Amino acid sequence: MEPTNVRIQRVPEGRRGRVTRTDGDTRGTSQHAVVAAPPRPVPVPGMRRKRRMAVALGGIEQFQEQPQAVRRRSKDGPNSVDAAEWIDPDDIRPNQRTGRMVRGHCTGCSLRRLQKVSREISDEHIYAAEYLRVRADVACLGFSAPPEGMPVNAMVYGPRLDFSNGAHARVRALDEFKRVWDTLRAQQQRMAAFILLENHSIPIWCDAERRRTGLKPNPQVELGKLVGMLDHLAKYLDADIDEAKQRGQMRV
């Protein structure tokens, strides 16, 4: 029968150990007990450094298979960008009919991307969407103050005779936006806010609707709804868009 009040001293493999009672009694102890300690793992060069780096980076291995958030934002949403080409406004060479072309990036537009693959999106649709976007931006953000030519450290106090031109333009933009917005139904307003104002694509809209309602919408059906809404906006804003074109405030 093995004793229950013994303590085994762990020693390296191949050496003799000593079995000792916990009550201090040395009777029955063995001077020739061989206790095998577990072997130590063989160190791998650089393994400890890699482990420390993985802990410091917060387990970056789990993000290797996912696309970067910056790349996702550059393709969809308010922060998306598109490759563009335009005439250099600083090119004033008199011996050339047109200025040189400059290539770069501009603010992305989900409708312009959709127009490249679908014939249902026309230029009038983009004009209507741009009209609504500009009014929404001016109503929410407003304009910056015009340059007054005064020094930076100048401190001028006193009442104004009237509100600034930027404040008047902001109020007018809000009235125009509400006038157009009220002509849309509730579902059309939700689609216009998500696709036209927040600049998302049809697949992202379908995914958001699936999470909201639990049903999987058909992208072609949702595209038809978008085209119908844009037709309504283009007809309703026909006179306003023509006036904006004459002032040079519209581009495609």
C-alpha cells in the first residue's frame, strides 16, 4: 500500500530523488527513488520574439484574411474615391486650344459607377442626385466665411446689420431640400438617404435591408426602385437643373 502523505521531489531525468513524508517522519524513505521530470521544450530560434510581437500587435493574424478597412472605405460610402481626369485650370498657354489634362482622384459616386455597367442610369438621374446632394451639404454644413482682408489678430465686435450671405444660402438650401424631400415616400426617403446622400451601392443597400427586415431583397428589383425614384426627381427638378446648368453649377 502506497503512503498518502508523501511528497515527491522533482529532479532532472536520470537523477535520484527523495520521497519524504510531510509529517517530518523519515522512516520508510528511499534514497534510490528515481523521479523523471518532464523534458523541457527545445527552444526554437526567434520563437519567443515572434510570440511577443503577436501579443503586442493584438493577434494580427485574425485580420490577415479580411480586407483592410481603408480599402473598403475607398470603394463605398461617403469616403469613397474614383479615378478622374480634368482640364488643368492653371494651364494658360495661348498656343493651345485646350489645357492639359490632369489625372487624379475625386469624390466617388455610386451612381456614376452604376452608370458604367447599367444603361438605366442616365445623365438626368445624376443631375437630380447632384442637385439633392449639394442642397443637403449646404443645409448641414453651410459655407465658409468670405475673406475680408483683415489681419488674423484683429478683434472686431459689434452687431451686424443682417445675417451673412452664407447663412442666407444655408436657409435657402434647407428649404429647397425639404421641398424635394417631401415629395418622396418613406421607403424612397430611406433609399435616397442611403444611396444618394451616403453614397452606398446597391449590394450594400440590399445587405442593410436584409439585416433590417430579415428578408433577402432582389438587387434587380431594388435597382428598379432606384431608377423609378430618380425618374421622379429628374422630372420634378427639371427647371431647377436647367437653371443650374446655365449658371455652370452642374457637372457629370
